[in-house]
Amino acid sequence: MSQFSAFPELLRSAVVLTDGAWGTQLLQQGLSPGEPPDLWNLTHPEKVEAVAAAYIAAGSQIILTNTFGANRFRLAEAGAADRVKEINEAGARISKETAGRQALVFASIGPSGKMLLSGDLTSDELFAAFAEQAAALARGGADAFVIETMADLDEASIAVRAAKTTGLPVVASMVFDSGKEKDRTMMGITPEQAAASLIEAGADAIGANCGQGIAGFLNICQRFKAAAHGRPVWIKGNAGVPQLVDGRTTYQTSPKEFADFVPALIAAGAGFIGGCCGTSPEFIREVRSRLPA
């Protein structure tokens, strides 16, 4: 039985509303392009808190943490590999304290930035890094984990197993942005293949985020639902395909256009719905208006 059965009543509802993008919101708070957002958990906690608070005010029942790149390998690029525990604990604590009793906190764990296939590191080294991050996030008060924006299924499975060592529930979310129908990862993995491996690794929920606009998630959601063996399906699409306008990355899908797909996603089997790149609290408010009463 999934560990989600032990969660509050909101996780037994038909659809749970998650949050939207964090990176673009932190840029609006003053984060410089290329600056590691995870460091802001220590240097600008009030601005990280503002993002969390905005999503809760918009109606998010689950918010994430500002820890997407807070593993030892990515933090090493910013000279902060020795601050993994501090940064992750702070990130979880900020979201948890802001959420209070209004929302649950699912801690974000993103890719390591290294390639197993190229021999950048071993599976054991990768497991140790994700376990280190997950343990710190659990100490900070996270209710669960989201292994997100994963392109390498082996890496995602290792991350799931590492996060499961904490005893907390784990969502595993892949990126599908390749193939004629945009229904494969960059390594050619289908939703069915991803579902089988992620479930075997111990994932309590499976799904997809990033990679493409919300329209492309309908087919992916249906296929995950069919292969989920009763597990909830997690869906967080982008606000369209990013475009470079006057040197800035912009997204063309409006909150209303994004939310227009919500009824179809629910029909396709989505259990968790939110937004990824380019979405904002305005998107979450619009999505909330389309959810069943």
C-alpha cells in the first residue's frame, strides 16, 4: 500500500493542486541569471519565503522547496559543496514554516548535473549524494520528496531509492521532450518504461514535468495512469515553449490558456496538477478555478 494513505485527507481527494515555477519567481525577486537559487535559502530567506507564501495564497495544497540543485555536485560548481546539509535543511524549513497547516511540503530534488553513462561518477557516488540531500531535507521538515525534471531513468531510480531511505513518500517525475510525439525522454524512454522502473525503485507517485507546454501532457498523463498500478500521477507542464525575446526567455501561454487543459488532464487521470517553467501564482489561481468542488 502507498504511504500516501497515511497522509491528511487532502491526498485522498480526486485532484491535488501543487505549485508553479520557482526559478522564474526568484528571478522576479532579484536573483541574477546564472546565480544558484539554492544559496538564497541562506542569503535571502525572506525572498524564498515570499515565493512559497505566494503559492499558498494562490491555493496550492502542496508547495516545493528551493532545493532543486542542492546536491553536492551542483553546489560544488558554486563553491558550496560543504554546505549541502545547511542549504537543504534551510530550504525545507522555509517552506514548512511558511506552509504551516495550509499546505504540505514536497522537497525538490533535481538532477545531479553529472552523467552516469559518460563515467562522470558511479552509481554508488550518485546514491550517496542524493541520500545526503534527502536526509537534510527530511531534517528540515519535508513531508515528502519530488524527484523532478529527470531525463536519465537510471539516475531517477537511484534518486528514488536514496530518498526512500528516509521513510518519507517519494514522487518521481521525468521530462518528455523528444521523439516525433514528444513522448520520450532524451534517452528514448517511454512513459511505460519509466513507470515500470520508477515503481520498482519504490516511487509512491509517478509523472512528468517540464520539457514542453501543457498540451503535450495529456497523452503522457493517460499512459502513466494506465501503467501506474493505482499510484497517483503527477503533472506539471510548462507555460508553453520558451522563446527568446529581446534577450529574455519568455513563455507565451497565458494562465487561462494553461488552465483550459485542466479538465482534460483530470479526465486523463492526473492526481496532482501544477505548473513548471514560466508558470506563476496567477496560473495556480486559474487552475484552482477549474478543479472539482
